Amino acid sequence: MGLGLHDEKGITLRGLEEARSSEAIFAEFYTSRLVGARLSAIEDLLGKKVRVLAREEVESGKAILEAASRSRVAFLVVGDPMAATTHVDLRLRARAAGIRTRVVAGVSILTTAAGALGLQAYKFGRTTTIPFPAPGFRPVSPLEAILANRRAGLHTLILLDLREDGTFHGPKEALRQLLDAAEAKGAPEFGPEALVAVLSRVGSPEERLVAGRVRELLHQDLGPPPHCFVALGALHFLEREALEAFAGLPQGV
Amino acid sequence: MGLGLHDEKGITLRGLEEARSSEAIFAEFYTSRLVGARLSAIEDLLGKKVRVLAREEVESGKAILEAASRSRVAFLVVGDPMAATTHVDLRLRARAAGIRTRVVAGVSILTTAAGALGLQAYKFGRTTTIPFPAPGFRPVSPLEAILANRRAGLHTLILLDLREDGTFHGPKEALRQLLDAAEAKGAPEFGPEALVAVLSRVGSPEERLVAGRVRELLHQDLGPPPHCFVALGALHFLEREALEAFAGLPQGV
């Protein structure tokens, strides 16, 4: 079941009903995290204790599947459920164990980000995620997704990784990783002059949107986490106007 | 503000609060439509009358902008707001008139469809929409989106057009349009053997998912509208397993 974004008010009425009528409620906050709600606010809303599972508990699935074999169980995740492979895997194992499951949809960053910026949903190519940098680990897939989308005139939504302790990857560091990768690869299409829109706490009352050239954004206040950003493709005039109005894109860039 | 999918229970708690605290509520149901809720159910939930606008009233924006210049106004749309250009345009005009606006995100078909099928969100290329057929009007862009995505191994979410009177375009007719377009273009990558997953009332309690070859789906019961479908790209083994489990994809195809 999806909790939506930001705080406990992102849940749908359907989700609320389903959770309240469950006998046990589990949650995971390692694939994403609600920054606007303490666990106690969620528990107050649902009228029940919520058991938060660590990554290995979700992956093993033991506690949830055991509880679900006896009674009605809800499993809460941030955003829209089933985006993570682990969730699909868990649902498949429930089915193999003869447990009926139902997905309760939630608000997702994938569409909220486009809408907040006034970008057209059908002009997005594949989404990508930038992981934390690590010695000897320099994935090129995020840059490749951006380049392939750009060649087709499309935007790329870029998500940022999250550590299991709840630390969010920062947008400036991620932009620098992309610049380094583009330089190493010899791909001038993504350089300091590239147009990007950075979103902070999208969908929340504190939402902040900043659009401009990469080199400018590296020196601007991009708001508090969580962030995501969009590497912009070809802009329709209405998209440009929306970016100027709602994300401060400088005119004429 | 997004109403989510299917019925009045798809709204988020944030949306509910915002609508209830508005002095006037407008809605449009021509870009999409809730099949599981009468207008009276929405009005009961919100505790207020809702004024439903026709396409030209949304495009002119007159009634909404006038009301919004005097008081707090909510504008309800199905799914996630700002997916339609008209909504972005309306928001820009509100801003030009000095009216503060806020987007309240909703559940979107774009991510719900992927999650319901167990398909990985980052394996989708651009989304496309198939319009009703009309004499002399044979858009090739839906087929081109599918072909470009397939070449990159990606899935394509395909939405179906809606007439302003509320009639939904049917998935079988849309599949036939695609087959005709592929034959006319000489594109054997999308033919009767192509793998497709059709979704009926996704995100609702009546959700129905059917996956298989196009030629087989043309003779199967695909459930009641609204529909959308996914032209499948390269399948990860977990995606295949999920399609077999939840959408009846025959084994070994």
C-alpha cells in the first residue's frame, strides 16, 4: 500500500480504510522515507501500532508472510508501491503461499515531479537513479539514460539513492557525478551548460523548484531533502513558460 | 487537485482537506473520468456542490479564475493533475492574474499500471496515447513510440483517448489500429505475435489484467473500461513471473 509523499496526509482514503481494517500493519522506510511525518503520526492516523521492517526483514518476508497467513495485513511503503523489485518479489511469494494480495496505489514521485514543473508526462523517457559514489563503482547507466532520452528530445527524471540509515544523496553531488561521467565518456551533451530542474520536497507544502544551467545550480540553495531532478530535453514553449513561472528558469537560456 | 483513479476514495487526505476548506469547487471529467463514483458521492465526501466544467470552460478559464480572484477555489481532475496541457495553461494564467496556486498530487495511471503488472518503473520509455480512428487521420506517433522503446528494450504505456461525452476508446480497436499502422509502415516488430498486457479499471477493486500475444487478446474478455495497455519490451525474469501470476501471461511465450 502506498503512503504517497512527504507526510501521513499523502495516503488515499482507500489506503486509509484498508490499513484501518487490517489486523497488523508493517512498513518499510529504506526504499524511501517520509520526512514530514513521524511514525507516531502515522500510527495515530491508522489507530494501530506499525512495525517498521529493516531491509533484510522485507527481503526475507518472514514476519509479513507469517502474519498474513493468519490475518489481514497491511504493508506500507512511501510513494507508490511495487516500484521496488523487493515488493514485487514479496507479492509473488505471498501468492505462492496461497495468500491473496491487493495493491493499493499511492501518489508517486514519477508523475508528481513532472506535474509540479509543468512538464508534459509523455515527453519523459526512462527514469534513472544516481547511487552514492563509492571507490571503484562508477555506474554509467544514469548518464546513458539521459543521453538516450535527450537524443529523442525527451526529459529524464533522476532519482537519488537513499542509505538504509535514512541519509539522502544530495543533488549537487549527483550533478557533479554526472558531469564527471560525461567528461570521462566524452559526452558534451551533458555539461555545465545543460538545463536541469531540481525539486525539493515535491508534493509537500514546502516544495521548492529550481531550474537553470547545471553550473548555476551548483551554487544555489536547492532546499532540503528529499530531492530529485530532471535533465531537460527539448522544451515546448508552454513547458518553458511553466519552468520560468514555477521554477525560476532564467528567461532566454 | 488530483482525484486519483476509479472512485472518490482515490483522493489523498491532503486533497480532501484542501477541497473541504475551499469556498468553491470545480471539476472536469473530459480528460479522464471516474467510473466508480457518481458526482453526488464526491459532493457528499467534500460536503459541497461541485461545478463540472466542459472543455471550453476549462480552456477559457473564466469561471475558475473569476472565483479564484475572490476566494479559495479547488479544481478537481481525475488522476494526477497537470498531466494535461490545459491544466498547466490554466495555472500559468492564474499566476499572471496574481492568483496563488498549489498542485495537490494524485494517484496516476502512469505508475499504477506498471506496479499492478509487476513491471519495473525504470524500464518504461515514453508514454503514448491512441486516439479514436477518424477518416484521413492516422497518427503514427503511438507506433513510433512503441518501436523506439522496444529497440531500447523498454516497455510502452499506452493510454486510450476519451470522447468529451465520456465514451472510452476500446483496447481491441486500439490494438487493431496499431497492427494496421505497423503493417502499413512495414514494421514487423509490432505484429500479432507481440506481447501486450491490457489493464481494466486498474487501481480499483474490480481491476483486471490480461497479458499475452496481441492475436490472442483480440479474442479475450478484457474487462470493462477504462483500459490502458502496455506494449512489453524485454522482460526481466521477475517481470515475467509477475505477469504470469497476476495477468495470466501463458508460460513460455
